Amino acid sequence: MTGAAIRQTFLDFYQARGHRILPSASLVPEDPTVLLTIAGMLQFKPVFLGQRERLVPRATTSQKCVRTNDIENVGVTARHHTFFEMLGNFSFGDYFKEQAIAWAWELSTQVFGLPADRLVPSVYEEDDEAFAIWRDQIGIPAHRIQRMGSEDNFWASGPTGPCGPCSEIYYDFHPEQGDQKLDLEDDRRFIEFYNLVFMQYNRDAEGNLTPLANQNIDTGLGLERMAQILQAVPNNYETDLIFPMIEAAANLAGLNYATAEDRTKTSLKVIGDHIRAVMHMIADGITASNMGRGYVLRRLIRRVVRHGQLLGISELFTPQVVEVAMQLAEPFYPEVRERDSVIKSELEREEIQFRKTLDRGEKLLAEIIAQGPKQISGQDAFTLYDTHGFPLELTEEIAAEQGLIVDRAGFDAAMEEQRQRAKDAHITIDLTAQADLDALLMDLPHTEFVGYGQPAQSAKIL
Ligand code: ATP
Ligand code: MG
Ligand code: MG
Ligand code: MG
């Protein structure tokens, strides 16, 4: 089944069950508490909170999402992207747990045809009700239902706001290993693909939970992950949703993905992933800059250029690879073609500019090396990185060619010092405040989604 067919099948399934198909919201959220749209529920947050009247009792969407907290995982795990599509079904005070679980199960087993004995549900450790539904109504043997803590199974879009216990469905790639020990953290064996959130609380700034006026359902099924499962490929990147961009980049570099070494594959995966993210971000009106969303965009483009360079691509390539991504996306997201020239010229400008940065950095480094140091000092490497945007790995690579090492500890110390300075300047916002925080947000270069229950941190992008 193609990615496009999986998307349509999901939407049709829920439409046939009384859900209105609604468009994806922009990657630039109305919600001021997150920098980019990180989940399908975001456009419905005011409805969950009772701040906005529901339009319909049930809705279904394919939502464009960008999660910068997963950037380090791109090309490293088989399942994480910066940009991905989250398929969701939503109930606004209409159906609840029992119905949501029953439909998720029906969709997974009857429509997508996944064998029941390859599916493992998780529930929040205190949620006996969800446990009982899986056991008694769906018929899952009790020992296969996994109880998990709040880290995994209590979902919230941020430190404050609507939240609730959730129940996830995992796919088992290796059922032959038996079900004595089902370790859902083992991602060589399991992949989480569907999360059902029972949205029933609001968390305030002090961390207190109060019940929402309604019991709601908010779900997310990762399109690329379902594609990986149904297309029987070893990772999300080799699905028809992303592989065409990988092939395009490989062709430009004169490489063959299938026989390439792991490092090369990782570079190709980074390009395949990030090119979709930047295409949709620009289509949604973001331009590269040094703050906020524009900064995220710039860093993603730079990573693409850098990995292209690692592959030996010397010509301007980002507009060519994005064309492939556009052809794939436009049937469902026509806005990308509508913004064709904006997207390509933004990429062209950023690529040319960053290639200059790389050239300049290489020159500066050559001057340092010409002085005959015993090693490249941490401070020099940090200045190249921080002031000139020159990636550390590149400094290390070039130094190594001259038989020199980079003082990594010194670099880390300089980085830590800078982090500390940034932390001291950190602003805490009351996310429950009704005031318009947009202006403030734009001044926060590193605000981003970092997962739940974790302290905010800025992602190391290059
Ligand atoms: P994981 O534990 O694998 O990081 P998650 O628990 O953070 O996933 P949720 O917040 O529950 O993910 O999001 C709902 C669904 O969206 C997930 O079950 C998954 O299918 C998909 N998803 C989440 N993050 C990503 C990502 N970075 N790339 C691709 N799909 C994702
Ligand atoms: Mg998870
Ligand atoms: Mg989850
Ligand atoms: Mg995650």
C-alpha cells in the first residue's frame, strides 16, 4: 500500500464513522506555546479547553508536523523524522475510550490487515479501565498488555494545557522471540505507530490537574511508520514517502544507496528527511532567519547542504531535490506547488550563502593549521562553530587530514559555558496566560518541543 493510499484509507475509515475530514493546520501554529505544529491535536486545543465551540463532534485529519526534538534521531533511528504526517481521529466530548480503542483495533487489523498477534498495546499504569477494555472487549491476553509510566503514557502538548492518559499500539517485527518478555523500548523489535490519548484534564502552571468539561479523544498514527510496516522495509526512509528524494540525492552524488556505507546512508536519510521539512515550512510562510522558526529552518537547510557536501555534491542541489518532494506532496498538499518559486529561491539563496560560509571556515581553519599547532584548540573549534557557523565534524575531518586532533573537551567546555549564559538569560513564560505571546515568542530562538516531562533544552543542530 502506498503512503498516499494509507493516508486516504485512514481518513475514509473515520469519515465512514461520522468524522468530518478537516485540512491540516499550518506548521505555524495559532497556539503560542509551541514554535511549530508538533501534533494533530494542536489546532483543536482551544476546543479541548472549552475556549472555542466545537465545529463538529468528530473530526479526522492528516496533520503536517515538525518535531525538532527528534532531529538527532534522524537517520539514526529507523522511525524518527523532523517532518512527518500524523493521521488523527478526534472526539470532542463525543465518543471516548471504548469506541476509540475498538476503532483503532478494527482499522489496524481489518483494514490495514496487521496480524493481531503482532500487535502489543500499552496503557498508562493507573488506567485499569483501558486495560480492561483491551483484555475483555478486544480479547488481548492480559500478559501482552503493557502498563507504562507517565513518560510514555500520559500525553500532553506541553508543560501546561490539555492532557490525559494514553494507550499506544506497537507493532512487533520479531514475534518469534515470544511474549515472555515484551520490552517495548527495544526498537529493533517494536515500533510504536498509534497513540490514543484520552484527553480529560487540564494542567495548570503549578502542575495541578483539573478535569476538562468534556472527555475527548485525540489520536496520532504516524503515516511514515505505518508505511514502513505495510511496505515491509527496514526503516521509514525506504518507504515511497521519502525514498525518491534519497534516490535523487544519490544520483546527483553518483552513488548507489543500496551498496553505500552506513555513514553515506545517514547523510542521504538526513537529506531525504529535512528536504520535506524545509519545503513544508517555507510553504507555510517561514523564511530563514536567525530567530525562532526561521532559525530552525535555516539550520535544517544548512544540514541538508552540509550532508550534500559530505556526499561530494558540488553543484546547487537543494532546488532539484525539493522538486521531487513537491511532486510527491502536491496531490494532498497543493500549497507546496503554489509556493514553488518561493521555496526554490529560498533554498537556492540559503544554499549558496552556506556554501560560502563553509568555504570561509575552511580558509580560517587552514590559517590556524598553517601556524603548526599540536592540536586544534577547543576555543578555535568553538569560534569556528559559533561565530562562523562552521560545523565541528568538519573541523575534525579537515584537522584529521593534517594528522591533527581537535580538543573535544575544550570545545564542550566552551559550548557549556555558552549554554550557561543562554540559560541565565532564559525566560519562563506562563503558558496558561491568555495574553498574546506571539511577539515574545519570536524573540526566543530556541523554544521548541522537547517531549513531555523533560526540561526544555535547545537542540544541537549542526
Ligand atoms: P516515539 O516514542 O517513537 O518517539 P512518541 O511517543 O514521541 O513516539 P507521540 O507523541 O505519541 O509519539 O505521537 C503520535 C504518533 O506520531 C506516534 O505514535 C508515531 O507514530 C508518530 N510520531 C511521533 N514522533 C514522530 C517522529 N519524530 N517521526 C515520525 N513519526 C512520529
Ligand atoms: Mg512513545
Ligand atoms: Mg507516543
Ligand atoms: Mg518521541
